[in-house]
Amino acid sequence: MNPIPQQLLICGTVLFLLSLLIGFAIPVFANPRMGVEMHVTGLQSGMALWALGLMWQRLALSAGAERPAQILAVAGLYAIFISLLLAALWGTSRATPIAGAGHQASILREAVVTVLLTGGSLATVAAVAMVLWGLCARKD
């Protein structure tokens, strides 16, 4: 059995559980609105990893492409979650001007959130493109 689907399901469940638990802390964040955003994004990201784990057997990816697709998906979605968690804790707004409206943090904190959010987004897009490729390819 391919361990990647199981790993995706585990990573998705951990992210889902973290999002549920951290949801209890929303009122104490520097930016509670961002906390809600992080909570919902984490839940959705966990479900996305579940979906990837469940569909993995249908993908026609080469052995050399499977692991990078998995790593990009997990790392990307966790990076987005962590960036939004930090944004809620620190009250940043540069990378998330709507949810962060009225908040401002140090240049370093703003940069950390921006890099994590941008990197996570790019990694997730690359992973989804690889999955789409694998779904459209012909499985022998």
C-alpha cells in the first residue's frame, strides 16, 4: 500500500484538530477577526488534505512526482495556517489588508507573515497543478 494517502489523511486530521482547538483562543488574539480567518482556513485546509488522500489512488503521477506533490501540499497548507495564526497573534495587516484592517505590527513580523503566506500559497498552487496533471494523465 502507498503510504502517501495515509500520510495525507493524518496531516489533514492533525490540521483539522489544531484548527478546532485553536478556535477556542480566538477571543485572546491581538486580531480576533484574523483568528476566525485562521480557524476557518485551517479547517478547510485539513479537509483539502483529506480530499487529496482519498483521491490519491486515482492520480497517474510518476514515482518521482508523488512525494514532491505531497510535500508541496502539506507544507503549503500548513505554512498558510501558521502565517494566519501569527497574523492573528501579532496583529499584522500587510499581507491580509481586509482581515487585518486597523492592525499593524513590526516590519519583521509583517515580513514573516508575508513570506509564509506567499510561500505557502505558491506551494499549494504547485501541488494542485501537479494533482490536476495526475488526474488528467492516463493511468496504466
